[in-house]
Amino acid sequence: MSASQWIEISAGALRHNVGVFRQVLTPGTRIAAVVKANAYGHGVDLVATQIEDDVDFFAVHSAQEARNLRRIGVAKPVLVMGFVPPGDMTGLDADVHFLVSTPEELEWLGEIRQREGVAHPVHFKVETGTNRQGVRVEALQRLSRAAALQGLEIAGLATHFANIEDTLEHDFARRQLDVFNRAIERVRRELGSDPPFIHAACSAAALLFREADFSMVRVGIGLYGHWPSRETRLSWILEHGENGLGLEPVLSWKSVVGQVKEVPAGETVGYGRTWQALRPTRLAVIPVGYSDGYPRVMGNRGRILAGGRPAPVVGRVCMNIFLADVTDHPGVGIGDEVVLIGRSGAHEVSAEEVASLSGTINYEILSRLSPQIHRRLAP
């Protein structure tokens, strides 16, 4: 044992998933791999370096995430999609693009151009109905003139869907596309041509709507082998008459048994005494807890895989420890590997299962995995 827990990343699954999207997308559509939030918890160092040759762009949330990509040797263009304070815009190369919504951001980038001699390309975020970041179509002319005043290239136009994952009814998404197309036309008239990077599609839209391909798509959760939602998967099935695309989960989360305890019938287990042994019980102590990203609510409802078979989580999940009932797994002992997310033999505990039991979504389960957990390529 070199660690009490670790995360395994399958480079083969990553490349396979990029290939799945290449097959679905309109030929020539660029793929921006979204690697924000430590590549959705998978480990940006491993993910980005493994697929740089397979994608066209990387997308992150912050300037620091862009710096991290350059630190690990990634040379492909990077789009910073989140709000960046002026003091954090410095020291980045000209292949780092910024998604902007306000004249103030353009002023700050203009100051960077004057001070550092680096003119960062900008993408305008168009407000089409999500009402987060973004500028309304009517204000695009003001923004484009502000960019010209600062000597900045308008390299892209972008939007984001508000309700494409949580529903089988996509009329609102199509209305957003109508607004976005009006924005494209307005910018086209202003510039005399389309910006080179026009992008609206997340993973769900990239799977469901060819009219949202434009010149680039932003693939996040699908890159890591997960459907954005059950509704997205069902929408695909209803449209194509087949169950899925063969996306392959990239991440497995594993630990080891730290101790095996014998608990007599009638005794209670853990904080709050929320679980009682109804028979003589063998408990495996797993050195993982909610500080690592294993949800506290999984106590008395989740399961892990021990010895290749499911074992229920019992008692409350603690900050650094939880317990599993391995009474029916007589061969399991200290130091044995267990699977928290992933496959073992014929069984699987998926990120979707953990999310459902926790009352959340697969995005949150994956992205909240502690960056302190060692990540490595799968053997």
C-alpha cells in the first residue's frame, strides 16, 4: 500500500469519449475540452496532457487554471470563461482568450495590452435566457466598439443553455438559439464577417442539437464518460432509438480496508448511534470521509465494492472515516482494496448512483473530490 486512497484515470476512456463526440458532431466542428474545477475532479494534470492532441481548445473558469495548464506544458489555446479581476489578468500569453460581458473587462484587457504588449482575444458572452454572465443582443454594438477602442480582437461569440439537461422539452433551448443567431447576425454586420469561434453547446447540446454545433462546442461532463442527466440520455434514445453512445467513465475512486472490527449483535455503530447490529457483524473501517468528498449523507444508504461485491455503508460518514458491513465477505481483510466509485468484477458503483443517493448530480460528486487525493493513470 502506497496510499490509503487514490483515484485512477483511464486515458483510453478519455480518448474514446472524445472520439464519440467527433462521430456525433458536424465534421469540422472544434472541440473545447472543459477542464475547470480540476478537470471535474479528475485531475487536470493527467487529463489535459493525455488529450491535448485530440482536442482543439481547453476551457477553464479562472486565470489561475489557465496558468496551471501552461505550467504543465499544455500549448493549445485556452478560454477563460469566468469573471477575472483585473489584477489576475497579468502574465498570460496571447493564446489565452477571455469570455467577457462588460466594457470594464475590455478596459482591463486594454490596459494589459498597453502595459504588457499582449492583446488577448475576447469572446462575447451573449445573454439568451440563462441570466447569469452575459450581454444582451441590444448592447453588443457597444461592446464591440469598446473592444475596437482597446485594440482587442473579437475572436468569439458564445452563449449557454438554461434548461437543456433537466427536461425532455427543448422549446426554450431553441428560443435561446434564435436569440443567439440574431446576435451572430448583428456581430457579422458590425465586423463584416463571423468571429472564428462561435460556441453555444455544452455536452447535452453537443449530443442533441446539430444546429448548436456552430464552429466549436464545449464538452465537459461527457468528456469524462457521463451523461449530463437522465433526461439527456432519454432524449437521445427517443431521437435515435438506441440506448446510449458507449461513453466510458474515466474515473475510479479506490481505498483500502484500514481495520476489520467484530461487533456483537445489539451494539450500535458510529456517531449518533444511527445503526445497530442485528447479528454478529464484521465492519471494515475505510479511511475516507466527507473531507475527501465522500458525502456525509451516504451513511446507512450507500454501498461500496469489497472483494468484488457490494457492501453497505453503515453508521454516519465521518470527516476521515466511514464503515462498511463486510459480514458476508469473509475473505475481506486489512489492506484489501475497496471501490467507492467504479467497477469491480461484475459490479459497479457509479457517480450517478452516489449522486442520486446524495440528492445531487454527478457533476457535484466528481468535482468535489479532494485535490489532495493522489491521482494516477489506470494500470
